[in-house]
Amino acid sequence: MTETRQDTSQSNATAPPMNIEARIEQYLAIRDKMDDMKKAHEAELAPYKEAKKLMEGMFLVWLLEHKSTSNTTDAGTVHILEKLSATIEDGDAFRKFVIANEAWHLIDWKANAPKVDEHQAANGGKLPPGIKFSRWRTTSVRRS
């Protein structure tokens, strides 16, 4: 789906007439061309991405063998980065743990936009404290 944001506060009453079918055909042709270009570019990049990945592995092995976290040369510096991932496998168990232990530091907070919208509608347009809420309209074009 392709989206284009539009300010819904502006009226489209004075827009010139448009051949909507021709514009949809044009839009689909542009989107197809962009998709083809993206696929061609990804195919062209693939061997470079693979070579880069292999070299990164070689660098890691070399640094570990030399008991080092980085190495600087005239060409540049290579260093080890440690990345972390914490995936929730049992949401109910994790939620209960956080609440029971008041371990709020273990979670990231994010507002649930559809629920905020429901709250606002049910409360006379009033938002929960600390929330900025936006609504916009987009268009989506699908083939027939």
C-alpha cells in the first residue's frame, strides 16, 4: 500500500477536473517502475553486501584472536560493537513480572493510537495526559 498524507482541513472544491482513471494508470506505472528499479538495485548490491558481511566476520575473528576490541591503521579503524536484543516470548508472563515487581525500567512506553482515539471519543474529545494525537488521510492505489 502506498500512502500520501494530505491536510484534511483544506477543501478540494476548486481543483480542476481530473481523468482519475488515467491518473491511476500513470500512478501504477510509476510505482511499478520504482519497484523494478529497487529490485535491480538490490540485485546489483547483493554481491557487495555479501563481501562486506564476510569481511566483517573476518575482522571479528581477527580481533578476538588478538584479544583486542579495536585496531587502528592508516586505512581506518575496526572495532567490535555489541548489540542487544530482548524479544518478548510470553507477553502475559512478562507483563505480570513487570507489574508485580514494579520493574518499569524493563519496558518501553508507546501510546496505542487506536485506543487513544477511542478514549478521546468516549471522553468528549479529551486526550489522556501527555499525549499528542494526530489524524490524517492517505490514499491507497490497488490494481483492478
